[in-house]
Amino acid sequence: MATMQPWHDFFILTGTAAATLLGLIFLASTIAATIPNEKLGDDKTRALWVLPVVWAFVRVLVVSAIGLIPGQTGASFGTVLLVLGVLDLARMVRVTMGIHRVHRTREPLDANDWGWYVVYPAMSTLVVAGTGLALAREWAFPAAALAAGLLGHLVVGVRNAWDIADWLATRQ
């Protein structure tokens, strides 16, 4: 199968966007560290909401960087996407369990939170993993699916970062 070279510009764009947004998350986390714990909850609760945003950007950055490896074939890239997708889905199960615990014990979450923190990230990961399976098996390359999955993660990360920033602003 051909190399991933035609995707070079797309990977540069998404990787750069993800790295920039990841840097802004670290800046926001530094500012949030000045807010007392009684207003934000313990470290586990904060991590439950912040880490999915970090992972959304890390996921796009890593996939974009791997896609830029010279000579990378579609099959090898697909295998990496598939493995990363499975690992990411396992991580999402832990996040979902934590969100469910918060929903039961601290404050009920609305459908919007469930969608943006659980459903939409899982859908984007499934799309990327499915693309990985297709590439690894050397089926027809679903280029639009890969783009949709990565862009989905960027949109989810930006939206959830805004949600957290808005939430933090009301806690000061």
C-alpha cells in the first residue's frame, strides 16, 4: 500500500493545532491550581474532567506525529491506529465509571455532559480505530473517516476545555 505522504499537510495542521491547544490546557490548569480544593473537589474529581480534554489533544498529536513518520505504510499506520484506539477505549471506560460515580454521589449530570465527555469522544475513537482496522487489513482507505475522527477529537477537546473554563470562572 502507498505511504501516508499525501496526508502530510493534514497531519501537520492537526498536530500543530493539538499541540497548541494542549499548551493552553496546561496554562489553564496552572491558573486553576490557585482555586481552593473545596471549590473544585479533590484531585481525582478534577482529573476526571481535565484529563479527557488533555487526552483529546494528545490523541490527535500522537496520531498526527505517527502519520508523519517517513515511509510509513497505510498498513503499519493502521495497526498503530487500531492499537491506540483499543487502549483509548479502555481508558474511556475508566473515565465513564468515574463520571457515573460523580453523577450518583455528587451532582446529577445532564445529557449534554454525558454526550460531550463520554459519547462523542468514544464515537471519534471508534471512527479512528475503524479506520485503523481498514488500513491494517488493506481495505479501501476511508480518508474522510480518519479526518472526521481526528477533527472530532479536536472539536470535543475545544468544547470541553471551554466548558471547564466556564465552570472554573463561576467558582472564583
